[in-house]
Amino acid sequence: MSNETMKIPQATAKRLPLYYRFLRNLHSSGKQRVSSAELSDAVKVDSATIRRDFSYFGALGKKGYGYNVNYLLSFFSKTLDQDELTKVALIGVGNLGTAFLNYNFLKNNNTKIVCAFDVDPEKAGKSIGDVPVYHMDELEKAIVAEKIKVAILTVPSTVAQTITDSLVSADVKGILNFTPARLNVPSTIRVHHIDLAVELQSLIYFLKHYPSELEI
């Protein structure tokens, strides 16, 4: 993201890609303007929050008119650096990793997995979804050569920290961690943890203890 987005609350920053995705869909359908209420219904974020999020960037819309779709799309494209390709490395070509390689963010033109790594010699040297798979021994060298700054971690938790240390040595700045391990990294590295088991347990808990909220 640009320096401009670094000044806004992190919760707002996390919602920007969601807004951008919906705006792309609106643009593709030929819609010229959209209200905060329409945005709210589509992205499931209340309209007051959307207006507050947008207010951090100045006057993006007009009262009684709504928002110009083309202008918003262009604005958020620049804010999210959509014109610049972000190369990503995938570490761990198991079932989840393979699914990522086959998907490879097809609807997100500025993000692409360009290489993958695994310890299995049967996988190294092959390609999955047009992405070359290298042996883990080549990790640091390949990431430095490709100037990759973002990695997705889908490995067993027992080796997650060791591999993370290698990613740090290779100057990776961001890690999307799909392992249960809580990684120790320098303050200059950003890690986003996505623990599917925890998210599922949280969902089940809310279903059991807050059933009335489903009716709202």
C-alpha cells in the first residue's frame, strides 16, 4: 500500500481491498455511481463505517449523489498499488498449498505466486498451475533472485519458525501464516496469522452462544 494508507486505522486498511473488489465488479457491469447504502449491502459493512473509512481520504463522494464508481476505482487502484505486480512465494506444497497454486489470485491482477518450495523431491522441479516448484534448499537463493517480499506459509507448524528465519534472511517483509505456530520475527516484518481451526471454533462458539444475533 502507499504511504497514504499507512496513516489510517488498520481496520480501515483491511477493508480497502474488499471495497476495491466490489467496485471492480460495479465497473464491469457498467454502473456509474453507487451509494454507501448499496456498498453496505454488498460488502456487509454498515454504511456509517464505509463513510468513515472513505472520509480518511477526503471528499470521495457528494451528499445526495453517492460515489462515482470510476473515480473510486481509480483512487483505490492507486492507493492499493494495483498497477504494480506483487510477487509472492508459496512455502509448502501440500493440499492447501496446491490449492493456492491452482487458484493463484486469478481475479487479482496485481498479486501472483511466482514460485513455490517443498521438501519433497518428487514435487521439486515440476510446475503446478504454471508455478515452478523448487526444493526447500533453494529457498533463500531463489527469493533473493526474484526480489520477493511476500510469502505464504503452508507448512507443518514444527518447521514454521525455521523456515520463517530463512524468509527473514532472504529479506521477505510480509508473511501470511496458515500454520498454528506463532512466529517470532523482527519488528520490521509483518505477519498475518490465519488459523482455520481457530476461526472454525470461533464460528461454532458464536452460533451456540449468540444465536439471537443471527436474526438481526
